[in-house]
Amino acid sequence: MPAATALPQADSTTVTAEELRLDRPVPTEILSRSGFDTVAPAFAAALQQAQSYAAAETTVTQQGGALWQRAVDRAQGKTPLTGDLSKEDDRPLYWARLGMTRALRRWQPSFALSDAERTTLLKKLETYSRGQDVMWFEPLPPNQPWKLHRVLLTGFDPFQLDSDIRNSNPSGSAALAFDGKLFLSSQGHFFRVEAATFPVRWRDFADGMVEKTLAEPVSSPLRSADVFVTVSQGRVGRFDLERYNGAWRGGAPDNENTASTGVVPVDDPSTQPQWSWSTLGYPQILQSAQGTFPVYSNTTVTEIPAGGTQAVSRQGPPSPGSAARAGGGGDFLSNEIAYRATLLRDRLGYDKPGGHVHTPVLQFGSGSAVTDATLVRNRQNIMDQLLKIIDIAVDAPAVCGKPSCP
């Protein structure tokens, strides 16, 4: 079974293909129309004041965390709205973060800084500016009279930016809008969401970002989630509950225009399964979460059957002994975060519901404006229905997702 192709190691001082898009007119307009155009210059100025690695690390973690919280507060209406972009827009966070990482690559400190140290700072900036450093729940008081359900939610950055640099991602918007909030479910139960976003980059996943972020909230006896939902943008006009996830990278270019093909690289590959599966309570979700968009249970798999040589697509479950070539969510990073999260669940013995939801594609109206009424309305409709799906998932029992299940 071929391993994933080795990814080039990005030099910590070389501006990436993703960061190079910053100077185009659309990112500049998004930042100026949201008030986030001051983030990167302020960060660069703060770095110049750092006289040691420890001081630089403090600057990175504090300002990275502040950027995440600022984006969350904006999305949830906790602060006065700066600019005229809708508050749920995820793009100011995305482009401001890239401005910060580019500034960190270009920074010339007054002290010796190795490539490894700068790389560590870049990773910390990603972690803190994505909400990944606080993906856990406070233990509940032992005498609390009511149950608080705890929901772990992940979203993604905008992607396919060379096709349309205006792109937004409703999964990232939902992460910002729901993070830290308390909701009352349709069954009368309170639930709280902890959310984070992930980059659309192969190298971060190969480096274990998903496992490092999710290990505690799916394994801690006192601080773990009751349900986890990984979310990404999927197909036009529909939600999909992805039932099966494949251990295969299909080679599509990521946001750095880098491709990777082969088996999903994970720790302990000798025990790595070809497939993992959702345990979200899909029967209840299908029954109760229909709305503006239809919600489907997607069991499609693409596999090379045992003893075969050609990939075939079929309705799951996967056949015994088959080699994965795509899960229901495809062979890109949507499938991979679902595979990694559910594999982590199984390896850690986590028995709560968890799986992947694909949202409809977020579409613009006619024209080339950075934002328009159609985009804002579609984003809100997607987020409202995603919250409904989460609401139902909170109270729905986990299902057996294994191919051997009845």
C-alpha cells in the first residue's frame, strides 16, 4: 500500500503560496471592510519589541489568542461591528492570520533565532489563533442538578481561492458563531459548544494537528465532549452525514498548492484501518433536521476490493478487506479530518457519538462583489440548519457505524 507522498518542508522564512495571495485586491478589501487590517501591522510592531525567544513566544500566543477571541466576539455580536461585512464572515480571521504568519516569517529579531525556533513560533500562532489551545471543557460540579451536554465542533478555512479568492467557508463561520455558547436543545437540554478551525493544508494534518487538538476533549474522563462533529463545506444545495471515511489522500492541491497522494499518514500505521465510521445518530437527524436544505445519509465509498486492482464506487459499507480510495466525503481534507477524528475516537476508547457533516456550498449572487445579500442569506441559512443538526445530535444516541453492524 503506497504511503502518502512526502511533503516539502516549508522554510520558516519563505512566504508561502497561501500568504502570497494577501496582496491581491480582494483580501485587502476584506481586511479593510472588517477593521482587521490593523492586526498584522500591530503584530509586526510587537515582534520588534521582543528581545528574547521567551518574549517572542509570549507575543505570539497572546496576540494569536486575541485574534481568535476578536473573531469570535465579532461573530457573536459581543463587540461593536467594525466595517460593513456581516458579523458571521469568517474571512477577516483567515486573512488576518495569514498577515501575522507572513510577518513572523519576515521578522528579523535582534537575537539569534533558529529555523526550528521560528517554526515552533509559527505552529503556536496557528494553534492560538484557531481556538485549538482551549478545546476542552471545565469539569461539571458534582452536585449540579441539570445535565450540560458538551459539543466539540471543528470547521475549516476558506479554500479553492485560486478559483475564487472571495470564497468563504460556512464551517468556519459556524465555529466562530457557536464557540463557547450555551444553547437549549429542542428536547429541553442545555448544550455548550467548544469550536476550533483547521487549515486546508496537507502538511498540518501530517504533523498531527488534528490528534494534538482533539485528544483531550475526546479522552479526558472529566473534561471530554459528549458528542463531536467535524464540519466542512461539501456539495451544492445539500447537507451530507458522511457515514464512512477512507484512509486515502487523493492528491488535490491544498491552499499552498501542494498535493499529497497515498495512505493517510498516522501514528502506528501497522494498526491503521482502511476505514473509519460515523457514530452520530443519523436516523434522528434525518427525521428532525430537514429544513432549507435536504439532509442525506451518504454511504458512498470508493474502494479497491480485496484481490482487485481497480477502484470502484459503491454504496457502503466497505467490503471486507478492501483498500480505501475515498470516503463518502471524498479524498481531500474533509475526509481526512473525519478519518483522523473517528480513528482517534476508536483508539482512545471514546464511546460517544461523533462524525462528519458536509454543509452546502456557500454561494454568491451574480456579480463579483466581495459580499452580497445572497451570500449573507445563504451563510445564515446554512448555519441555522447546522445548529439544528447539532441540536438533534446532542440527544440522539450513538449508532454502531462498523460495516459489521446490522
